Amino acid sequence: MNQALLAKTGWRLLQREQGIWAQVFNAKYRRHCDILAAKDLQFHSNSNVWRGILYVAQVLSTSIKWRVGSGDDILFWTDRWLSCGPLQQFALIDLSEDMLQLNGSANWKWNFIWKHHVPPKVKTFLWVLCHKKLLTNAQRLMRKLTNAAVCPRCDCPLESSAHLYKDCTATLAIWNRLGFGRVESGQLMNDYDDWLLHNLKLKRFVIHGLPWYLVFAIFLWFIWKWRCKVVFYHNFLLPAEPHLLIYQCVLEWFSACNLMVILPERNVVHLHWMAPLLGVCKINIDGSRINSPDYIGVGGLLRDFCGS
Ligand SMILES: [Zn+2]
């Protein structure tokens, strides 16, 4: 039988025709068989006509489309109820390496946060931040909670987390006071995730033997706290010495957790005056000045070889 005739027969069955021929097919073959979903395996145990109908139904299924109606009969993923084809073919994507790691979660790399020795509120904050859930204006715009994503502190058009921490001039002004070298907007590591990961995992001790990851984590937390105060308290003024507040918080947490590092014993070199040669006098001088050139002081001490 030619394909057009078989396709038309299949189509009439799908249209639930009630002729005797249709009743025979329905009773004999269709009780456990969906014509459009038939697979090759079902072909062999059926009559030639029915196998022919199933065969052309595969062609038919690529050319017909469901009208949604109540939706009861439609297979959401595999039926063609959209003009572009089955939804399934758009939902299946290649998984990236990250997505294939640890239970398919792309966020496995942030699990270390829970083991970090940082205050619990900072831990929770970091988890939210690293999973891109921080409600910056860019996030709020994406969730239709606002109409503008402008940075409230520097008027940059898009306040994303990356902007908030790496490029916002208000943040960099504080960063530059932490004492780890001056940076300008756009100078920090390019990839925001890599930058966060690198700094949160960096095993390095800084001033007073404090671990850098702790200073960095609390810096992130304070920046967000102050940013929110700027948004919600219109008369909020940033502390005059924000970096000192950050260090104070870090030191308090660090000493409370008894995490202070025992620094290696220092090799102390005692400096003392050394007498000149016999018959020679030595003069030692020192000077200082404050910013105004009007206040400069200098003094000296002349001593002979006996120190007199
Ligand atoms: Zn900004």
C-alpha cells in the first residue's frame, strides 16, 4: 500500500473515526498502542497493514501538531504542541564539566564555605553571595522587583555582585585602605567567581597573623552591610575609618576562636652605640618634621671614644 493511503488511514484513526474498519483496528491493535509513539519493536508481531500504518505514522508525527485544548492528552515534553517542535529537543543541553561534578550540582565548589572559620552570619552571607542570590539591583531587576539596576553608591548603570565588589569606586576606596596595595576599577582578577574563590581559599597570613580569607570574608560582609544602609537609611554616613572596623571585627572573631597563630620567635638584634677609635669623636644626629615646613627639628650628640 502506498504511504499516502497508509498515512491517511492513520490520520483517520487519530481523528477517532467510528467506521467498522476503525473499530476493528482499535479493538485489535490500539488498546495498548499509541500510533504516534510506536517504536520499531512493535512492527514485527502485527499485520502488514497495521505495520504500514505505524511506519508512516512516524512520518506523520513530524508534520502534525496538537491543538492544546484541555491538554489532558498531550505529552508535555515529546508531543508537537508548539510550532517549533517537541519541547524536549530544546530542553536537552550539553552539561558543562561543573554540572557533571558531585551529584550534578554546579555549586559544589562553594561547599568549603561551611568549613571556614568565619562567623556564622558571614558563612550564610557568603553562601548566598557565591550562589549569585545577593539581591543587588541587577538581581532585583531580573526578578522584576525594580525598574532600574543602577548602583546606589556610584550611579553605575548595572549593580551586579561583580560590580559591587570589584568595580564599584565606593568599594575600592575601602579596599585600598586595607593596606594590600592600591587598585583601580577593573584591575582586580577578571573572572568574578575565580576572584572570590581565589581570595576565600588563599592560605596567607597578613597583618597581626590574621588569615587573609577571614579578612576578605568580613570585608565582603561589611561592604554589603554598608551598601544596604546607604539604600535604606538616607542619612547614613560611612564610618570615617571603615578599614579599622573591618580589622576590629576580624581580630575579635579570631581571638574569640583562639585561632591566633603562634608566630615563630623573633631573632632580636640589640642595637647600641659603638665607640669611635682612640682620639676620634663621633656625632650622632636625628631629625624630624611634621607636615608644615615651619616645624622641623634636628639634634645631635657629640661624643669622644670614651662616650663622654
Ligand atoms: Zn557602584
